[in-house]
Amino acid sequence: MHQQTILQPGSSLPEGAVYLPTSVETAYWGRLPCGADRAVLSVDPGQEVVIDTLSHEGILEDQGGDPLAYFARSGVAEDAVLADAVELATARRSLLGDRIPGLPGVIGAHGGHVVTGPIEVRGVRPGDLLAIRVLATEPRVPYGVISNRHGRGALPDEYPARGAGAVSVFAEVDSWADGAGRGSLPLFEGADRRVGFDLHPFLGIMGVAAAGDERPHSVPPGPFGGNIDINLLGAGSTLYLPVQVAGALAYVGDPHFAQGDGEVALTAFEASLRTRLRFDVIPASDAVATFGSLVGPLAETAEFLVPTGLDRDLDVAVQNCVRVAIALLGVRYGMSPAHAYAYLSAATDFDISQVVDVVKGVHARIRKADFASG
């Protein structure tokens, strides 16, 4: 396991940073903020915020609900377990019911994602786009967990084996420097041999509050963003979201160290991240001129425009993504629908973001360089 500084809440922060921890006062567990919720932080457009996000893995009830005991079984020292993980798990264990005072999220039998926020971006109105720019991500710990549970992976009738309950695999960070690293996990329980893979940290959940007074469940994504699980959304990327309520009420969570497209076992390499974000606003008139009428999340990296499609039916999700991509190419580059359709078929990959979050996700990778000479 890589030796690194454990980023406990509030430790080793850059000087002058606007900081948001994950705590009983700032966390939703299993639910997402809605228009009736109050912001825990208010910022101006263009302001940067450092957020200590927290993974749900290791604190869920089917893992014992005690992160100190759970991670000790994998050789993690007590001082290497995050204090905010202990705080939330302790608060949950102290109650007989499902609601923690001060913790807005409703916690079901399997817990759900831990989400931090919401953040008010002053002056933002419905119809605007909120641009969440991911400036940096850093592992808070050198370990995490990959889980398959309650029949919700790509092979629900095969894994986990009937009666086996949750199957959680402990994974480690072997190296991390300058925003890049490698992770590994054993070939089987207790094995000395390991398989290694590249780390590409990102936040599985980034979103804005849904309109109304009902908090959406944290699992299925929607027009507000949420659990979109697009692994391109690491440092240097931007997620554009149609604002649903005044102030946007943005939130983040579900941190990953790595994820394959599809996320077939249910979770990826789930582990807590410190992330630095900037919240920018694109006014409604400029948004339509630049992106068209977005009905859901749109991502952008240095290399790609990344339109998305969502639906419970994977075929419909693909169709939705293609339609959005055609419209985007029309607005952005003046392509006719027929020519955009042809280009997408010849030159664009349509990837399955995930198939395990009830609402399935598809995203396209449109290379911006293809249009550089146009």
C-alpha cells in the first residue's frame, strides 16, 4: 500500500481555501438535495471550493456499520481511517430510526451514497447552466473498496452467489504522484499475486437540486445530474447542468479512484477524495447559443465534448444520447442533422457510463480536434 498523508477533515488545506467538509450537518445519505433544502455554503460565480468527499463503502450496514472495525480487518491502522467516516457511522448506529437529526438524507437498509452540499451559487436562475469545473482531485486515503451486493450488478442472477450477501473487495493505491497513480487488488482472497490498473479519480455524483420538495434517491441519475458515473469527469473536465432552482444548490459525492465504463459489478474502486471545484454560470441566452436546449448533463474535457443519454432502457438511453449529440453539433458547428448523424456513426464512440444505477447512462466522446480546421 502506498504511504501517503491521510487527508483527515480540514487537514493540509491550501491557504485561503473555501472549504466544505462532509459532516452530519452537510451530508445527505441516500438522497439528493431538492429545491426545499437550505444551502450549507454560499459562493459567488467563479469561486473555488475545496471539498472533502466521503465514500459510502466501509460504513454501510452490510459491512458492519463500523469503519474502524471494517478496515482493521484489511490491516488499516485506526489513524488511517477517516474521522468523518467514523462520525457518520456512529451517528447512524446511535439511532433506532432511519433519520439522523441534522443529516438530511434518509438512510435505508443499504445506506446509499454520501453526498455533500448543497452549495448555493449566488445569482443563478432556472434556465441558466451551472458549469462545475473539476480543477484537482486527490486521494484522501490509499485504499478503498469494490462491492457487489443485493442483485444490482450486470449479472444479478449470478453474482453475488445466492445467500452470499455483499461481496466487498479491498483494493489499494500502490503509487500516487502529480495527479496520476496505480492501484491493485488480489487475484483471489488471500492471494499474494495482484492485478494492477491505472487510477483516474473522479466524482460519480455531481448535480444541482431537483425542483420541488421531494428529495430524489441518490442511485438513479436524472436531468439534474446526480449519479451519472462518467469516468471522464476527472481533473480538467467540466460538467454543465441545467439549473432547476434558484441558486442551483449544487452537491457532489460518490468519489471513485477508478471505474471501467459500465461499472458492471455495481460499484467501482470507491474511496474518498479531496476535490477542488469552481462553479461558473452560463446565462440562459448564452447557454442556448452555445449548447442548444440541454435537458440533461453535458460534459467537456480538453479532448472531448461529452453529451449524455439516460433511461431505464439502455436502447432508449443510446437514442437519447445520439439525439443530443446531433443537436449539439448543429448548434456548435452548424452541421445539418444528416451530416451530424453520419459523422457520429463514422467517428464517435458511444460508451456505456453504467448499467447498474436503475436509470442507465450512455455518453458520447466527440473529438473537438476534428472540428479545429472547420
